[in-house]
Amino acid sequence: MIDDVAARVEANPKYHRLVKTRSVFSIMMTLCVMAVYYGYILLIAFNKEWLGTKLASGMTTSVGIPLGLGVIVTTIILTNIYVRRANTVFDSLNTEIIKEAHQK
């Protein structure tokens, strides 16, 4: 019974669309996160002087602090985007696939 359902899921074109869409979206999100993190690390490695520049005269906060916070905020935003997409598009398509597999 379980093998039969798995075979029907595997044969469903919606399943292949789900796998492809989810994979492409995951890779895009991963590349975005990596660009933000590695971009910040590269700035630390190669442009320390600029990151150490004060935001304004008399302030003790340097440019690197808001950029570091920006990395964290960007990660939270990208995570939120992925979770919303997974909970709407991917889950609804997954539910359709499962229903169709059990109907036959």
C-alpha cells in the first residue's frame, strides 16, 4: 500500500514541479544569504579602515555596527520570506499531491 502511494506521488507531474520549484527557490535564498554574509566578511578582511570609520563626528559607533546589524536583519527577512513561501505555495501543492495519491 505504501509503495503504491509513493509510486503515484512519484508519477505526479505536480510532485516534479514542487521539487524543482522548491529547489530553485532554496538555492536562490541560499545565494542571497551567502552574498550578505560573505560580503560582510570580505569587507572585514579587505576594508577594515572603512568599517572603522565613525558615522558622525563625536559618535563612537562605526560604519561596521549598522552593517553587522543589517546582516542579521537581512537574514531574518530572508528566513521570513522562505517560511511564508513554504507555508503557502509549497504546503498547498504538497497537500494536493497527497490527496491525489490517496484518491486513486
